[in-house]
Amino acid sequence: MSSSSADSGIVVGVDASPQSKAAVAWAAHEAALRGSRLTLVHALTDPSAAAWLDVPLPADYWAEQSAMAKDLLEDMARTARDALPKDRAVAIEQKSVSGSPLAVLVDSSEDAEMVVVGCRGLGGIQRALLGSVSSGLVHHAHCPVAVIHDEQPSTDRPSDAPVIVGIDGSPASERAVEIAFDEASRRGVDLIALHTWLESTDDFIGVGWAEVRAQADETLAERLAGWQERYPDVVVRRVVKMDNPARELLELSTSAQLLVVGSHGRGGVAGMVLGSVSSAVVHGARVPVIVARARR
């Protein structure tokens, strides 16, 4: 997760929405924790690309859009600087790029450590729903994606609140564990590792809970062992549940500062598909969620 292979560092998509400001503040704090560059990216969209629009753009349209984008980026840069710890400095780059917001951010993710977005932008209408950009990113980005749900900076949460990670034994889950340990270590907080492997308790018919619990404990210990050796400073709390994974993750997240999930679970297919648990968590959480997409 070094910036040496990700020149843009932490990339955050910006528009004029309150969620965007919260995303910038969180991204600035994340960049400070990592010692990474922060890149603010704003998409300049061409309305004439819409099929229903058949009206010539005014000659000065792009000049006005560029001026507005410059003002927006300057404002967001101030938000980022205000969110930084007093003893940390972060290099901040500002970019205006022509294209749709989703396409611009997916392209930007190719050389980013992480892409950060608000849960919805200016077009968002309902708090429980993701915007089209954030939803598209968690399906298509080339690196981990952080979705910020609060309209106020989520760094206001208790600094000792834990990081939570969901573990199911899939490769995507392994990537989530790596990110979660790294995030917990940088923050100096505990890590809660949740292992629950069933969508329905119907699968337990004829199976003893004690036997299943022992197997689950063993699986969780195996998945964590190497990472605990690599991050001896992180205190890990293991949680094994016989319940719906998304429901348990969302319940635990109410007292956490960050939730990390894989992009898809054991039933997931090739990198473009977001698993049902991950999707439910990204849509339902009220804390920042990192979806551990692997670099492709």
C-alpha cells in the first residue's frame, strides 16, 4: 500500500455536495496517516453528450466551467488543510478532468492507493441509497474504494473507536484483512474481526453449533495468524456469529470508526461483481466503508 507504486496517493472525487466535503476531510486525514499525496479530482461533464440535448453550448461555457471548478477545488483544498492534524503536512494536488465523474475516477484509480467518495453527490436524494458514482466505483475501480456516509467529517468519531473487518476466507476477504490491519495499526486502535459464514440459519439443520463454532474459530485464527505476527501492535478481538453477515457487520459498525469488507465473497465472480454482503454493508453503514478491491 505504498505510494511508490501509486503516484496519485489518495484520490478523492469532489463536487459541491456536503458529502463531498466530508469525503475530502476523511481523505486528508487518511493521506496524513500514510504520508501520501492527496489528489482532488473534479470531473468537467459535457452536457451535450446527453442524447436528449441538441442545443449548441455557449461559446464561453467551458471557460465558465473551468473557473467554477478552480474555485471549487480551492475550497476543497482548504477543507483538506483544515482537516489535517496540526503536526502533519500533506502535498495536495488539484485536477479538473473532462468526462463523466465515474469514468474520470475509475481512470484515476489506476495509479491511486485508494479512491475516496461521498456516498452520493449532488444528484443524491435518499440517505439510504448510494449515488451512481460511488456505486459504480465499488464495482469497477482498480484499487480500494472508501465510501464516506456522513455529511460531517467522520473524524469526529472517538479516536479510539475500533476498525472492523469481515472475514469469510475468500481472496477478497484476505485483501480486506490486510487493509484492516494496516488501518488499525496507523490509527493505534483495536481491530474487530468478524467471521460469520451463513446467509440463513436454515443451513444449520442437523449440525451441532458447538462443532460449527469450533471450526469457525479455527478458520478465523488461521486467517489472522500471519497478520497478527506482521502487526504485533494491533489488538485483535475475534467475533464468531451464526447470523446474517451484513446485519452483524452493520450492528458492530455503530461503535466503530471504519469498516472494511472484501469486494466479493466466496460466491463472487471475477473482479467486476460486488458481493451481496459487501453491497448491503456499503449501502447501509453510517461509518466510512473501505471496499477492498484488488489492483487489476
